[in-house]
Amino acid sequence: MIDYRIRADNRFSEKMGVLVSMLEHTRAVTLQDVSNLSQSDLDYLPDGSSNSIGALLLHIASIEFVHQVITAENRDINDKERLKWETALELGDRARREIKEMPLDYYLNVLATTRRKTLLLLESKDDHWLFEDMKWDNGIPYNKYWMWYHVMEDEINHRGQIRFIQRLIQNK
């Protein structure tokens, strides 16, 4: 059962606990939405330019991983990490060819493993860390709080796509 309250978790500093609560709520709803999908559902492509639900789930995990690296290590992903995550990050033709024929448990395990690492990272940080200013290469400022907000926002956006694909599957 999903808890529809945002509340600070005492394992975290105050604002970090609220952020974690929102990240966890977002994930709980995503997991509930995909809980009964078959491999066929996960691989379904509405058309030649869409992404499958499976690819979107891996994309959600890949975005979270990249944000772990950027915020914790103050760097972009390296070549080895890019090789592992690139297809899920970029989606598109390659993802349509390569991300398929995996059971739901595969995607759930990737999401869970990535989230465990996120929670360990965030548990080791405080509210001050969230507000540390950074700058993109083009000079535009951001902070780590925004980066983690973006992880949540990206997941919610792709969950909308997942729900749309599910409706197409039900109506076919």
C-alpha cells in the first residue's frame, strides 16, 4: 500500500528526508503501475519511433545512476559507465533493438539496485550538500537539490508514457 504523505525520514537531514520521501513515493507509484506487466507488455512498441516500457524503466534507472555520479563525484560518467548505460540513456533505435526479451524482475532489480545506492549516497549527505551550487559547461548554475528533483521529474514524465503505452496495449 502506498503512503500518500510526504514526511521527513529521520535517517536523513530534514530537507533530504523530504526529498527521499518524494523520490520513494514516485518510485512506489511507478512500481505499482508496472507490477502486472508481462514480458510482451514490456517489449510492446506502439510504433517505429516509440520506446518500450522496458526501455523506459531502464532509462529511469540510468538517469538516477548518472545523477549519482554527477552529484557525488562531481563528474560525468566515464567510458565504462557509458558503455553500460548508453542505450538506456539515449533510447531510440538502438534501445528498440537491444532492450527486449527480459522479464519484469530484471527491470525491477535494476531499479532497486540503483535506488539502494541512491539512498546510501543521500543518507551520507546533509541539507547543505543539496544546496551546493554547480555550473554546467555553458555557465548555467544549478544545485544538487535540482539534480535530484530532476530524477523524480524524469521518472514521473516517463511514467506518463508508460501509462499511455499500457492503454494502447489494453485497447489492441
